[in-house]
Amino acid sequence: MDAVNSVMSIIHSSVWSLLVVVFFIAYILLSKGNQKGYFISHQIARLFYVLMIVSGGYTLFYLTTLGDLPINYTIKGILALWLIYLMEKILGSKKRGEFEGRMSTYYWVQFTITLLLVIFLGFGVIFS
Ligand code: HEM
């Protein structure tokens, strides 16, 4: 494991849980009408997206240099990008007052399933 990869792994494994927490904080603040708090937490979530994509992308690239492209982590990376899209979609729709009824249920179910798959694939609980 090279030095850059160690740093990327540390970033990846420490930031993912912070991202999930900050996303929920942004959603709750938005629901309570706290625009300033929502704006700050959403910007932090966006910074965390970048850190997750760069660190995950690098780790995936590093693993491919050791052998074949790991299919489980490739699927995981794609699902993680979808998860980021869902976070943006949920916050954006909520901000515009469109996140209601069946639409919100549809996105929360998708969010929960995708998050669980990303975590289980990341830790090798499934498909390792
Ligand atoms: C919302 C975004 C993401 C979340 C929540 C997330 C979550 C996780 C988790 C929980 C793990 C296991 C952590 C650990 O071993 O300590 C992991 C590992 C991993 N993730 Fe992500 N991830 C995200 C984005 C990405 C992206 C965009 C990619 C690739 C393009 C990626 C590639 C990887 C790889 C290759 C591993 C295995 C690391 C290793 O074996 O050291 N992840 N991820």
C-alpha cells in the first residue's frame, strides 16, 4: 500500500459516516426553515461528496494496479454516485417544496436501499 493510498483510505473510511450525518442535519434544518444552517451544512455535504469521490476513485484505481478491476467495488462506486445524486435530489426537492407524499416515500426507500448496499459492499458484507 503506497502512502497516497493510505491517506485516501483514511479519508474514505472516516468521511462517509460524517457525510451521512451532515446530509441528515441539512435535511432537518431545511425542514425547520433554518435557511442559514441548511446552506452551511449542504455546502459541507458537497465538500464531502468531492472527498468521497476522489478518495474512492483513487482507491479503486489503486486496486486495479494490483490486479483485475474489482467488480464489487466498481458496482459500489457506481451506487455511491447514485447515492450522492439522491442526496442532492432530496435536498433540492425539499428546498423547492416539492418533496411530499408518494414522491418523498419513493426517494427515501431508494436512499435507504442504496445506502445499505453501498455500506455492505464497502465492508465486504455482501459480494466480497
Ligand atoms: C456517498 C459516497 C460513498 C459512501 C457513503 C461510501 C462508503 C464506503 C464504505 C462504508 C466503505 C468501507 C469503508 C472501510 O473499509 O472502512 C467504502 C469502501 C470503498 N469505497 Fe466507498 N463510499 C462512497 C463513495 C465511493 C466512490 C465514489 C467510489 C469509487 C469511485 C468508492 C470506492 C470504494 C472502494 C474501492 C472501497 C474499498 C476500500 C478499501 O478496500 O480500502 N466509494 N466506501
